[in-house]
Amino acid sequence: SLDFFSDIGILSPNSQFVFLNLNGKDEGIYLELESVDEYYLKKRGLPKGAIFYAVDGDANFSLMSDLDKGIKKSLEMGYQKKCGTEKDELYLQELILQINTISRVEFEKEIVKYVDVEKYLRWLAGVIFTQNYDGFVHNYALYRNGETGLFEMIPWDYDATWGRDVNGRVMEEDYVGIEGFNTLTARILDVRGFRVRYQELLKEILNNQFNVGYMKPIIQEMHDQIRPYISKDPYIKGDIVKFDNEPEFILKFIEARAKYINSRLYKLD
């Protein structure tokens, strides 16, 4: 999922599989994730800026709390500052306030002063294609680019994707609609110009990345890389048959999800 976001033009953390041996005992296969912090920016030559982690469902870009079901006590609820200054906290508060108070008439003209809308739409497309149900109000980092002053989205925690939920159960390909949810997404897609651009991006990604032809070799290479270590993992070595069936499961999900998304594009006209 994280590599997929990179492929469609979104900042994304690096990840790699590792086999962990702790004090002489095999602990199995893990995924090593790169932290999204000041070093992440430095490594990529990106402008310095603040980074906030969306740590719970209150990172919904709303004035209302998903968790408390009332008005938020603070505009920063749902976020944890990873790096930045006290002034950056004020920028975050201003972002949430503006998302909720800019009039419908002024929204298209004003929101681009706070959010990199093109990158937001690409990020939204990534969440939709991978079908990360939690991804709209959680599982992302907010990066305020110090040069542009605009907020960008960086994905984080993408295990429940490609047709499975957080418990590994099947998640049908139509579980998440193409318009997603959260207050910022709803307001952006309320603007026809942004909505049409989003529709164009979905078509572009369907043609170029989210299809069996593009994804099959990536999936197979990853499967081949991990497979020799399954039998050494004390916790999952009995699941080799299930593991070997997973590439086909993911490819079938891609076909079904692509068909579903394609059938709903008209909603963005």
C-alpha cells in the first residue's frame, strides 16, 4: 500500500520486511516502517515543516468529535505533534477552523491557501483504491510544507487493505464508496472543479497502476521474497497454504474493486 501511494505521486514512508531474531530465538517476519518526522523530510530534501500524526478518529477535519459525539474541546483533538513549533499548532487550528467556516461560495478559492488540493485528491484516491476504511480519519500524517505553507497528507498504517479488514477477514470490494468520508473530503468534492479533477485522477490510476497487469509482478515479487521465511516464523508457519493463495486473492480484489470504482465514476460528474 505504501509503495502504491508513492507510485501515484504521494509522499509515503519506506517499508521493508525483516526477519527478527531476538536473543537467539526466531520471532518471525515483521514490517519495518520509516517514521514520518524531521529526518523523513531531510532524507528527501523536502522543506522543513511541521508533522502531525492522526492518532484517533477525531482527526476528521470536523468541529465535532467522532469519539465524544459532541463539539471538540480543542481543534487539535485527534492529532499528536511529531515535529514543529507552537506556531505550527496554531496553523493546524486555523486549518480545522477554516475547513468548517469558509462559505460554500468562497470555498474553492480559499481552501487552496491552506491545503495542497491536488495532492489531497491523489491521497484520497490512494485510500479509495486500497480500501483502507480507517484511512479517512486516522492512519495519516499531516505535513505543513514550510515553503508553500500548505498541508499535505502522508499515509500511515495500511495493514487492513487489498480486500481484508483489520482482523484479516474478507472486505467486499464495494465496502467503501468512491467519495470516502471526513469533513474536508466532503467539502472538496462539493466543488465541481475539484470533483472533476478527482474523477480524472481515478481514471488515470485505473489505467496506469490499479490493474492486474501493473500490480501482478509487484505482488509476486513480494510473495517470493517473504515465502522462504514463513516456515521459520514460529507464529505463522502453519499458514503456508493460505499465504500461497494470497496473491490470487489480492489480484481478484483488484479486478473487482477496479470494476466497482469504474461503475461509480458517473457520481463525480
